[in-house]
Amino acid sequence: MTLPCDPVDFPSDKEPRHWPVERSSSVQPNRTRFTSNIVGPLLFLRDVLTIAIAAPLSLLLYRFFIGADLFLSVHLFAFTAMVATFFILRGSKDAYLQNLFSIHEKSDSVVIDMILSGLVATALVFLSGLVENFSRGLSTLYLLSAVILVAASKPIFHRFLGRMAARGVIGQRIAFYGADPDSIAGIRQVMSASGLTHLTFVGVADDRPKVWDIPSLPFLGGSDELADMAREGKVDQVLISVRDLPAERLQEIMHRLSSVCVDISVIPNQAIDLAPNYNVRLMGSLPVLTLWQRPLQDISGLIKRLEDLILGSLALLCLSPVIMVSALLVRLTSPGPILFVQPRIGFNNEVISVLKFRSMYVESADLEGHQTTTQNDQRVTPFGRIIRKLSIDELPQLLNVIRGDMSLVGPRPHATHMRVGALYYQEAVRGYAGRHRVKPGITGLAQVNGVRGEIRTLERAKRRVELDQQYIDQWSVGLDLKILLLTVRAVFMDDYAY
């Protein structure tokens, strides 16, 4: 919350203190310093300059390359429509309300907004019946100039912000209220990992300190000393990090700091304990910490399914000769059925029937996966060794993909009783169940990063789950295509496949 900046007189109810106040000599006021909220106006200025430069540049290019006469009134109308549409789009996304915290988290869609605004302006020209006097060459040159300039300005703008932060022109001086070393250590670790170089931690204040020794942070005193520092321009924000803080105590702290212009924020215990494994969302006006979110929902889910159907059908068609020959050889080289149908854990932790070419002797079949396949495993047939090494035994799972049980790419489905050492997989690895939030895949990020086949150690099991979670969090069609290409290499170069 932000308190008003007008001073308020109130009687001091501060408790007496008898400890020395240690001040940091390095904390000096900077009269030319801006807080990170300056980022929004700077973004607006960047966009205005881009549009202003693109207009004369496109006119010069038009005169040089084409040189035909122009109806300026028509193009002024198109220019006005484009600029208005562009800033409406930017404003609807709160692009100019960003700060150094949010600009690193949000993707900047300025290029897309520029293209959309150009299309809208062109459509308005057509609808207004002005198309006969409208130069498509000039409009194309202007749109190209604006898009190129705004795209080139993005990395320059970010470097500019970084330099301003490094020089202290943009900065946020933060004091902690509450001498809880564990909470403060957690907050500093999360903020440091976010790469927010404009933040400076000036010290710790507390009217009722229990612990004063906070590494590299001086003790500033109580709320009165903190108010003095804010008045002198040495503190911009106060983070209250007291665990289990009663509401009455919070109101008391706010009352003591209400005489100065300073931001006051409360960090919930859960935000420290669970960091960084959550996202902050607003449900109406209520902030909530989202610990898990459904991946691949709505449009992403439809795109993923369409990808599976198209690529899965193409793979089934192209590999059908290999599939038919393999099926025949499985039948001829050992007695038993061609396919091995095994129950495995799939999407939403439900059991699915996974299809494979049979690679073991029938009497050695292990439906529940009690025993992991090892190198030189005597249960595997001679031809089974070949198809397992080349992953040909997995090709029938293309049928699982077509019918919707599996995806081409995703976490590999595990047998129902798969173990790591003496423990079941879900007991041995924390967060294991999270991999079931998406459909299992024929291949995955773990399989192309050397964690394929037998899992002998707990470290290797944890690494596989980490990669599965990374895939879920970072999914894209491009990532799927990359994994599919890398799978070809992994088939021939992975020593853990047998």
C-alpha cells in the first residue's frame, strides 16, 4: 500500500529504546533519482519518438524510390487512425503502467501492436472510400519503418534502463521492518534471483527487535529513525516482514510512518516460504498466490492436439514400412503376441494402456514394472535388443497419440509400480505427480538430455522429473519440434537405451 505524501501530525506513542542506532554511511540521498515507475513514461516517450521518426523517414524513402504525387489529407487521416489505434492497443495492455519489476516479466508486444494498428488504419481508408487517393507504397514504407524502428529500439531501451539503474538514476531504496533474519534472507534471495539491479537494501528497522545481527544489513533503529531517513530521501519503500503480524501491530507501524512519503508493503509468510514456485494473480481486487496452474489449456491445448494429430498421422504413414517389418520379425523370432500392452500412469494420474512391440519373452513379461530393464537383461529377446536400442518398440504408441491417450512429446509414462531403489517413483522424488498435468509423450525433454532408459540412482530420477517440469512450464510448438529432431540423435547416441 502507498501512504499519502502530505505530512500528518500525531502524538508519538513510540516505546522507549535503549540501543544504539547504527546508520550506514553508504546510504546518501540522491536528488536526481527516479523510482522504477518512470519506466512507463519512458516507454511512452520511446513509442512517440519511433512514430515521429518513422513518418519523415518513410516520406524520404517514398520520394527517393517512387516520387509520385500524394494526397496528404488521405495519408494524414490514415496516419491519425494508425497512431490512435496503436496507443489504444498499448493502453489496453497497461503498457505505460509498467515498472522495472514488471517489464522483465511481461513480453512486449509493441511490434504486433504496430502491425495491427497499420492494418486497422488501412481498413478504415477502404471503408471511408478514400482508397483511390491512397498510396499503398507510402503506407507500406511507413509500416515497415515503424516496425523496424520499434523492434530495434527494444534492446536499446532495455540497455538504457540497465545503465540508468546501474548509475543510480533509477533506484529503489528498501528498508526492512522486522528483524527476522530468516525472512529477510529469503526475500533478498528471491529478489536477487530476479535480476533487479535497481534495488538497494539499506538496512533493518524494528521497534521491538529480537535479533539485530543481519549479515551485511545495518540496524537502522525504530520507526521514528526510519521516518527520518525517508524524510531525508534515503528510503523509498518499507517492506514489513514480521511473521504472524497481528493487524493491530500493523496499524501501529503504519501510524508511526504516516508522517512521511514512503511506500509500505507487507510480504505474507507464504510468499517467502513458497518462493519462487508461484505466480501472483488478481481475483477481482484480491491478490492470490497461484501455486499450480493448468498447463496447455484453451487454445494451447487445441494447438497441441492438432500438432499430435497432424505429425502423428504423418509419422505413422512414413514409418508404416518399418512398423510392418518389425511386427513380422517380432512374430517370427519368438513365440507370443506382437504387441505388449502395459498399464501406465497417464494424464491426470489415470491409468492408460500403452502399446509397444513385444521385446521380451512372454513368460518374463512384467506388466506392473516391478523390475527395471537393465543392460544385458536376460528377459529381452535378441530381436528385442535391436528394437529397444533403436526405440522401434515405441512406434505402436503412435496409435496412442492418434486416439488421444498420449502426445508425441511429453513426460514419458511410467509403469504403475516403477521403483527407484527400494521406493516407488512417486515416493522417492518430490513433485513427481506434477508431471501428470499433461499427456505423456513418446519422447520428451528428459530423453533428449541424457536421462533416458534405466534409472539407477535417485539423482538421475530427480533430474528426469526436473526436466519434465521444465518442459511443462516452457511448452511451445517450437520446443516440441526441437525435441523431435533431437530424438533422432538420441536414438543413436544414448548409452542408457537397452
